[in-house]
Amino acid sequence: MIADFNLATIGQVALSGLATGALYAIMLLGVLIVFQVSKNINFAFGQIGMVAAFGSFFFYSRLGLPPWLAIGIATLVAVAISALTDLLIIRRISHRQGLDFVVTLGELLLLTSLAELLFGTSAQSYLALLSDVSWTIGGVFVNANDLLALGLGVAIIALGHVILNRTAAEDAAIAESVGIKVAGLRTWTWAVAGLLVAIAGMMFASRLSVSSFYMTPLVINVFIAGMIGGLERFWAPILAAFGIALYQAFTIYVFGEPGGVPALFLLIIGILTLVPKRLVDERYEARA
């Protein structure tokens, strides 16, 4: 396999890895804003993206809606589910530390079961979203879907950085004292997280296929990037998301699909062994 490496091959694998990393980063941004604003982790996060993908699949394939309308409606459904998770559940248990893990895990199981009940357990082909458009440039196969993923990733990361910097506060009491309605802000951040995972979920479905569990390994990689970079930071976890995607792209190319997961966990063990404890263990007060 090493003999097959040349500039064109390296470029193609790197482009694919960067595109995947951009989608990881979009998902991770949703995790970051929820954690930094409300100090919660949503284990059902990936399945909300699955709902968006399956929902749009249902609207265009079963009801015959135009793809753009199907995507729009499904995105709104995902945003609503995410916001209602905070509004109806998380707010009521905010004083009980750790219970958010339990209830969002229950939501994950519920959404997965409903998807299997309504759509079955088989993977379904999804909209192409430009994956059927490609060019060859300098020997590198360039897929328009990769470029779309990169464009979305760069734009959303830049916007997310600006928003997080402008909404940061020391704690909820300070935010309330200057007139910020913290409860409403938290629900809005959950809604935005739903929008981000809906975008990533539909993009990943166009690159893979959609099933009840297709988001699970992807969101695991996203949480790993957050763990490595630190959920209290911005650039470190975002760069970790790109790094993981590139690392996996090259290890899968060299060792095949079965080698991707073991290689990733070897990387994690190495990082946790070598990186100073403060980079993965810091805990600050939540942003308001």
C-alpha cells in the first residue's frame, strides 16, 4: 500500500479527510456551544442529525416533496427536537448533576427505536448533495460534495467563533444582572446545536447512506475530538476534529476499513499518555 502513495493519492486522501473533518467540526461546534453555555452533554446529539436525514428522506421519497423543501422541513424538526429537549427536560433537572446524561441517553434510545420502527433497519440511499459532480484536477479526483463540506465547515466555524466570543460571560448570575435571559439563551443554543447536527447529518448521509445507527461512530469521533481538545476551548477541539479525520483517512487507506478504528484508539491512548493532564482535564465554570 505504501508504494501506491504519490502526490495525487496524498491530495485525494487529504481532501476527503479535510471534508470529513469539516463535518466533524460542524457537529463539534454544536457540542461546544451547548457545553459552554449550559454545561450539559447531549448523548442524543447524533440521533437528532439522524432524524433530519431520515425526515428529509421520508419527505422527498415518500411524500414527493422537492428536495430543498424536504431538507428545510426536516431541519426544522431537528431544531425543534433539540430545543424541546432543553425546554421540557434539561431545565427541569438542571439542579441534579449528571441526570442529563441519563435522560439524553434515553432520548437516544427512543429516537433510534422510532427510526427502526418507521424505516426499518436497512440502510437507505440518500440525496446526492453534489456527490455526483466531480472533476479531476492535477490527477486528484475532486468531488463537489467534499468542496461543499469544506465550504460549510469554514463558514460555520468562523461564525461560531464570533458568536461564542460575543456571548461569553463569567456565570449565570452576571449574565442575569446585565439583562440576559439565561434560560432562553440556553434553549436557543440547543436549537442552534440541532441546526448544526442536522446539516452535518444530512451531509454525512449523502456521503454514506442513512440508517438508524449511521451517526453513532461519527458522533463518537466528535466527542473524542472534544475530549482531546477540551470542551471549554474552541480552536483546540476543532483542530482535533480535523486531525482525527485526516488520521483516519490515511490509516484506512493504508490498512483498509477494519484498521481505522484500532488506529484511532491507539492515537487516543498515545495522546492521553503524552499530552499534559491540564489539556484534557480542565473544568471551568459554564458560560452563561
